[in-house]
Amino acid sequence: MAIPQSYYEQPSFLEFFQRAAISLDELCFKTDKPFDFTFVLSMIQSVKLIDIFTVFCVAFLFTGLRSLMTRFVSVPLANALQVAAEHRPKWPESVWKLLIYSGLWLQSLYVVVLCGKYDVLQNPLDIFKDCVFGDAQLKQAVPSDIYWMYMLQLGFYVHSIIGTLYMDMWRKDSVMMLLHHGLTIFLLEFSFLVRYHKIGALVLLLHDLSDILLEFTKVQVYLKDRAKQQWQLNEWMANIGFVIFSISWAWFRLYWYPLKVLYTSTWGIYIHHRHNDHKLVLFFNCMLIALQVLHIYWFYFIILLLIRVATGRQSEIEDTREFEEETTKNANNGRPHDD
């Protein structure tokens, strides 16, 4: 059956909710196909030890690189720039994340957009057009460029759990960050195993740019008060960076993410494979929706900060995450930090 051209146009939010509800209802709730435990077992058995080994090697490589960079780059740079004492514990974390997020996003941009092999951003509705279901989907080959994109991203998020627990300052939302890292690892690994790797690549592309802008903003915040002076240029860059970060978060994670990713993972599967035996579609979409809930949760704090600055209750952009004073004090006494 031919797909109406109107389906390929970016939907309104009303159309998105209507079509997502139809697809989930028919694919997941009205289906007469029972849950396939055999498929789940086959999926688990398809995990390759070489892939696990690669992910952990990448994670430990990132951890080692961060330690070396902190010791030989970030701390000497903070000393040379005379970064204020209260910002010293947070400085190495933001410098590291700014560089690593930039590298990972540039890789995603090249693989998903610039190399010209995939059109998942321009035409996301066809991501699942050629998808096969059943045991055959577990045996499909993952293109080498997307494979290494996954290995690097999985390794980075395993490293991020280590970093949050043992290297970063403990914050009020650190538990949420651990939840986010765990959910991301699980979502990446699941999409990799069931060969939903194209939509996984799209998710990664839409996420990392906002993280770059956030870390850039935080670096400017730390630089505006140094050498016992206030640096107006860095304050302006911090304010501009935070505004652009807020816009990028709203655009990529609250607008494009539902209309490109969630629309594809529900309606895209429905129009191309409504009569097939879909495997774990509801479970996959529940994880994607949980990620969107986290996007909304963090955007609430972004808006809260913007309102505080706009109403004069806060005079300038500061680090957007507050610290648990007692927890931080205990952390400083009980475990090593980046500097």
C-alpha cells in the first residue's frame, strides 16, 4: 500500500499524538501476538563478548584520558588563568566534558548527516522501512561507522557513571544523572541488539549539541571571576551561551525529538509493518518516552533559572545545578576530586 505523502511531512503535535496513540493501540494493545520470551532469550544470547570488552576498554580509556587531562591540562590551565577557588573543583569536569561532547557530536554529525549514506534526519519516517523482524533482525550487520559510534557512546556513558560516582562533585541531581546514564546505556544496548541502530544514531545526534553548549556556558561562568577580577566578556559569553543552550534544548529535545524520534518509533513502524510480528516495540517506546520525561524534568530547571534572571531574583547566570552542601563537604573529605 502506498504511503500518503502527507505522512512524510513533519506533523503537528496534535497529529503526532493522534498517530502515536493509533499505532501504539494497534501494535501493542490490540495485538493477538503474545509476548515472545524466546526472542528475548535470543536477543540476550546475541550479545558478543568482544563488544562488551570494547565498550569497557573505551570506558577505561576515557577515564584514563580524563585523569591525565585533569592533571596536565585542566589544573595547570586553572592555575595560569587564576580561576577562583570556589570554581576549581568543577573546572576540570566542564573542560573535559566540553571537549569529549564536541568530539562525539562531530562524529555523530559526520555519520548521520555529512557522509551522505543515511537520510535519517531528513526522512526519519523511513528508518524502519527496510527493517526485518524476528530472529533475522538479530543477525543483521551493523554498518561499521554506526558500530563505532555506538561503541564510543556506550564507553563514554559507562565512563560517565564512574565519573559521577568518583570524579565529579556530588550535586542534587547526581542521582538523576546516574539514572540518565543507566537509561541511556540500556537504550543504546537494546537498540544495538535489535538492530534499531539508525534511530539510535538519530537520538545521539539530537542530544550532544545541547551538552556542548551547556559545558561551554559553565566554562565561561568559571572564567568570568578570575585573577581577582570580573571579566565582562566571559560574562556576556556565559549569558549568550546559556540562551543558545536553552533554545537548542527546546528545539532538539522537546521539538525534534518527539516529532522525529518518537513519531518514527510509533507511526513509522505502524505504516510500514503494521501486519508484521513486532518485537518489543512497546518496551522500546517506553524507554524513549522515559528519556523524554527526563528532558522535560531538566528543562523545568532551565526555565526556572531564566525566570530568576529575567525577574532580577538572580543577577547572573551561574552553574545551573545546586550543590548539597553537606554531601559535597563529605565528598571532599572522603574521595578524590579532579584537582
